[in-house]
Amino acid sequence: MTGNGSLNTSLRRNIEALRRRRREEEESARFEERLASLITRFTGSMGFVYAHLTLYGFWIVANLGLLPSLQPWDPTFVILAMVASVEAIFLSTFILITQNRMAAAADRRAELDVQISLLAEAEITKLVELVSEIARRLDLPAAEQQELEEMKQQVVPEAVLDAIEEEEAEPAEGY
């Protein structure tokens, strides 16, 4: 594993900022959200599987009459089916609550990614303009290339989104 010494200061600062933000988001979560997350984490573990194998296994063996010291209380397994159904309803709800929180966090990160990408694009465009101007003043032939002129144009996010939507709206060829 690579040590932190191989990361530059900016990367370490960014990693720490992201960790701090995740910790703040966890701490600011409502009690219900934290509970749902805790339950979801447990239900996604092997401990949960082992507990169910033990509990349901015992229930089945006992109600099949395989334990002579115990009288079957659910020989048709109707109660077991009801318990499992109610458990499934609650577990799926807890999972959905947790997924909603995770989706909201992912949406915020995606928005941050878009904003950073737009900022980087604007900065790169400005650098292309500056380098082109330097090349023009030095009378270098690359300064007049059409490709560079296109790179100097600012990207308009709305135009890109419109083009993507138009592309998605067109039926694929051959269908």
C-alpha cells in the first residue's frame, strides 16, 4: 500500500475535506436515517445470514416435530411465512431510506463534479487563448490552426445538454 508521503499537499487536503464532509453528513443525519442505515448495514452482513439460518432452521426443525421435547406451534408454517413477509416489508423500507440518502449524496457529488469540470474547462480555454496569443506574437504557424480556434470557444453547458437531449430523442439507426 502506498503511504501518504507519495501524495502531494493538495491531494491530502482534498481527501481530508471529503472525509470531513462525509463525517458531517453522517452526524447531521436524522435519528431515523441513522437507524435505517445501521439496520441496512447489519442486514447486508453474514451475521444477518447466520442469525436467519439459525432462527429459521430451528423454527422449521421444531415445527416438523423433529425435536421430541418441543411441541410444534406452527406446523403449517403460516406464522413463519407471516413473520418473514413482515420482515421483508420493513427491511425493504429501511433499504430504500438508506438508498435515498446515498442517492442524495451522490447527486451532490455529481453536481460538484460538474461545477469543477466547468471551472476546469473555462481555465483550460483561457490557457489555450493565452498560449495561442503567445504563438501568434512569436509568429508560430500553429497559432492560426482551426482546431485551436475551436478550443478557444467557451463551452455553453446548456447547448451541450440540448445536444444530448436531441441525440437521445432521435431513434437509433436500424430500429
